[in-house]
Amino acid sequence: LTEALIQNAVGHKSFDYRVLNLVMHRLLKKEPSQDHLHFLRCSELLTEIEDDLTDYEEDIERDSFNTYRLYIKLFGPQHGPKALASWISSLEADLEHLSQKVPAALMTCFTARCREAMAAAGPGSSRYVVPPPIENEESFRLLLRRETPK
């Protein structure tokens, strides 16, 4: 398990968005801007990470793929959250850099959509809430099974 392998796997989770973007450009008979596609890619990755942070405990319970789980497996509970935060920071820097190359009208739409999503999440929500690492996932699943009413 390597960080590059984790990052590559996360990128495959949102492939459907990239396909839809390419289909849309094809239907419009427009060549997609590589900067725009790279911008969307960064945004997709950040959304996937955010979803995995939100779904962390549920994904442990289901034994499902989760970016944060893999970072904890690779780097350990002490360093995993920091390593993931570092990747998030890098993606955010890339997104900021690429935002300068995306047409203003698209950025306006993107920004408005981000505001809508944050509002829907409720007051006091933050984009990245990193839960405490669960060191022993099997014990966590057993505890959940005991607590679940039959």
C-alpha cells in the first residue's frame, strides 16, 4: 500500500463525472479546456475525500473503501490524519491555481454551488471534519453489533 496507490484509487471513484463532462462537451461540439478539466478533477477529489471523512465510521462498519481508513493504515493513527491533511492542502492549492485559468462565469457557478452545499450541510459545518482514527476496526465493528438492537 502506497500513498500514490490510494490517491489513484480515489481518482477512480469519481470517473463518472469526468465521463459526463466529456460527453457534455462532445454534445456541445466543443473541445474541453484542459485547465477546466483539471480544475474539475481537483474539485472531484476534494469532494470524494470530504465524503470519506463524513462516512468514515459507516465505511468501517461496512468494511468499504475509504480514503481516510487507508491513510490511517499506511501512516498509522498518529500520522495518517496529518498526511491526509497535507494532500488536501495540496489539492486546494492546485484548485486555487487552476481557478485563475477557468472562465469567470464558470467560477461564479462553481462558487455559488459550493455555497449551496455548505448551507445544506447546516450551520457550523466545516468542509473537512477529520474524525478521530479508529485503531482497531474489528473491535469497533463488534461494539457496533452489540449496540444495534435486534
